[in-house]
Amino acid sequence: MIQFENVNKSFVEDFWKAPKKVLKDLSFEVKVGSLCGFLGANGAGKTTSLKAALGFIKIDSGQINFDSSLGSNFKEVRSKVGYFPEGPYFYPYMTGREFCHYLGKLQEISRTQIESQVSKWGKKLNIDYALDKKIRAYSKGMLQRLGFLTSLLHDPKLIILDEPLSGLDPIGRKEFKETLVNLNNEGKTVFFSSHIVSDVEEICDELIVIRDGELFYSGTTNKILSLQEKQFCYANFVNTANDLLPDFISESINLSNGVTKVSFLEEKRRGFLDWVQEKGVELLELGVERPSLEQVIYNTKKVGRDS
């Protein structure tokens, strides 16, 4: 749906200093019909990449291409893309409904379609009750919902969101993630950036990770989770002598009721069981730990494309 090919972008921050290179030969592809997360620390180049894709900033070199299903020219492409920026601006003197109609008219959407989409997504995003209130009375979460709604007014095929979950409470984040999954199930391609790894891991089938403007990983979420080189085990047991733990234990946590949880390399499992038998420890649970996506990303060297 979107393809970056060796994209470079620099910014001049100071007249006396050399331009700062933000994107460095960045290449990746967002597949048609995918729910793709775009991960990277703050300052990694996520927002710059999205703005470049949408034509808001001009790249220094490289190419950004869109799937032919979006149109044959950039105007057609943009008419089929829904975009919600990280820091949107709202007119505080308008009501939410007036704001939707204003943006809908700018996109040359009929009044009937605007009203239909506002009714549909207002309910699904749980903002319908506030649409006739002035925007100046909206909370952060309400503004996020309203902004998301406006990006869906023209029923786009590709939805691009920049940190859409930022600043939301747990309930709001859960509802947003459910909506992204539902949109994807309807056949929409969803591409959203985040620095919150757990949110992306929970719902995304595809993943793009960048570090300092360079591609770190592009491929399926399951694939990168399988890259953890070392597997760990965990065990819960009743422990009355914490100082007797074997030296191969990598982490120990005291839980309630005298229970201790430990983790250790899977290759040490036999040694741990021997220790349990020798000390007469009451073992409650033993299993293999599944590493989180965050652990894998920050403990793995650069991967590149999943081919």
C-alpha cells in the first residue's frame, strides 16, 4: 500500500551546523490489507516518515510509492487516505458536529455522507453524546476521538495515524485498539505509529521498527518474536530461605504468602529441578517465559526486512 525506497531527509537546525539527517536510506513496505504498527523511540523519525508519505514535507532523495488501487496520481491517492496527526488543531468555538461538517466540505464530501459517517463513527467511538458541545469543553480523550472520526469521514482505504493512543486513559486505549482492528477487518489498511510497544504487539500483524532514521525491522510481528536467541523459564515456589537460591537465577521476586518467582535460562532447567529436589522446595509452577516484543526489540541487533 505504501513503499519507501531509500528515502533520505535532512533538516537544517542551525545555520552554522551541518544539516541533521533524520531519515537514512529508509526502505520498507506497508502491505495492502495489513494492520501495521510503526515503532520507534521519540525522535526516531516516525512523524517525519508519515509527513513525507503524505507530501507535507519534501524528501531529499529516494521514492515513496502508493498502491495503484489508491489512484493514478497523488490527488487521487490523498482522497483515499485518512490521516490523524499527533498534534491536531481544533477550532474551539465550533461544536464537534460543526467541525466534522467543516472538514467534510473541505474534502468535497456530500452533506448526506458526512451526516452518515458522523452518526456511524460517533457511536462507535463513543463521542456522539458530545458532538453538539463546543470543542473548547472537550477533554484530551474526547479530542482524540473527534480527530479520529474526522479522518474517517470520506471512508478511506488507507488510514494513517500518528501516535493515536497517546494521552488516552486505559479504557480509551482499549476502545481505540478495538476500532483499529474492526477497520482492518472491514478491509482497510491501517498504519499507525507509536512508541508504546505493548499496544502494537497486541493488535498488529505487521511491524516496522526504525532506529535513528534507519530500518531496524520490517515484517510480521510473530517473526520478530521468534528471534529471541535465549529462552527463559520461570518458576513459582514456596521459599523460606531466599539466600539458598542457585547462582544461575537471573531474577527473583518475592510474591505474597511466602511465594518466590524466579527466572533462569531454559538450559538451566534440569539444574533448577535438581536444586528443588535436593532442598525439598515446594514447587508451585514451572513454565517457559514468552518474551515481550519490547524485550526482543531492545535485546536484538538490527534485523532488516523479513524476507
